Amino acid sequence: MSKTFKFALVAALFVVGGCASFEDDNGGGGKEPAPKELEYEVVEFLPAPGQFVNEGYTATTMEEACAYAGERLKNGYFVSLGGFGGYIIVKFKTPIINSEGGYDFGIYGNSFSGSSEPGIVWVSQDANKNGVADDEWQELYGSESVLKSNVLQNYSIIYSRTDDEKKIAWCDNKGESGTIERNAAHRQDYFPAWVTENEYTLSGTLLPDNSEWSEKNQEWVLHAFEWGYADNFSAIDLASDRANRFRILDAHDATGEVNILSQIDFVKVQSATNVIHSAIGEVSTEVCGFVSYNNAD
């Protein structure tokens, strides 16, 4: 899918503007905030196996994979995170400060009515000031984590190559297993080419299955969750420019306790459902860019 490619980490500059009148139901202050210029670089990109992985690009190292993802975002194209656990991490040149109430940043996806592929958002502050994403990650809770009990923390999947090149096997830490199978529309290898081992593990928070078969339309419908996720057709946090909006105040630590961060330097977006249907393939979060509502100057 990539039109350009560079063998280095790249900074993606994404500039959007404008402000529309928008009544906000979740801490946005009554008006849709105006997005601000934001500069960032992709520092990690590791998708789960999926139908867009390796398609139209070649990456044999993490640096090359980050370059591909960064160039895609720079040009406004989507980056697919594959099945459950696939992720992208970006580092902001200027920290995003905690507004202590309003939305602080947004993430562009490609959701639409009936097609939400929700990703969980994690944030981190560079507390040790070494410029590396090695400090604690905080999960931004959304509607499912706050209101419902069918969310699994510390969920893990192992993805493995098989003797059948058309299938990738998976097994999780709950005793379940299955395969991600190549479809007719995307015939390339779905296993990330820069993963040299025959298997790798991805871990995170698992959201419930949001898919439902529509007998009327004879198709799978991917329902939106209420709020708090990337690539999610939310009636609450989706802005008119198609960015899902997020608050640093929703950060929770590994114990589930609210953890107040004064600012963030890194954001991780991670595919958060393990949903695979033969007609549509794996449900995979897509990311198209990042924007700030509250940059530190």
C-alpha cells in the first residue's frame, strides 16, 4: 500500500485546522476543540498478522517498518495494525500537556457506520528523560473498561508460522486457538517480514467481540463502542474531521488505578479485539494520523 519508502525513522508532520460547533458529551467543554499542528515520529511498529501486512512494501528490520509507517502517516494513508495486539508507537517532538478536563489529542482512523475496529490507546510520560519509550505505559480507559466487566486485562496471543503458508496459527493464554488465513484479495505473507523468529507474542487488553451478522444485509456489522477507542465510530468522541479524541485524565496504571500524568511524550495504539471472519478477515485497527488539542509550547 505504500507509495513511498525510506530506510530510516521518519518524522510525520500532520497539520489540520478548523473548528466546528459541536455539543460534547464527554469532557470537551461544549465546543469541538481546534486541532493544532503536531510533529511526531514512529518509533515502533509491530502489527499482528493481517491482510495488509507486507502488502506493497518491504521491511526487514524494525527501522524499515517504522519508516514505512511514518511515511504512510505523513501522506495521510492508513497503517493497519493487524489482528489482536498489533501496535504502533509514536514519539511527540513537543509533549502534550494534561488539560485536566478537555480532550488533549486525537487519532485519525477510517471507521464508518457499521465498521468500527477499535484500538486501545496507551500513553507514557518520559519520566526518566532519556527519549526512549521505556517508562510505564498507562491505559486510557474507554466505555467498556469503565462500565462493563467483559474486558480481559493481561491477555496474550502467540502467533506462529505453520507448514501451510496460507495460514498463521494463534493460541492465547486462555486456552483458545485458531488461524488467520490468507484471502483471495490479499495473497502476500501475513506474518511481518521483520519478525525473524517463527513465532512472537503480543499482549494487552482484550475488548469484547463487536461483530454481528446482519441477516437483512447479509454482511458482518462491526458495532462501535460508546467512547474511548481509536478507529471507532463513536457518537461521543468522534470529531467532525474524523479523529477520535482522548483525555489524559482517563489514564489508568497496571492496577487499574487512576494515574494523573502532567504530560505525555509517547502514544501507543493497539488492536484490541480478537475477531476473525472469513468474509472480512481479521478485525484490525487502522491509524491515519495524530493531532494535538493541547501542545506544550
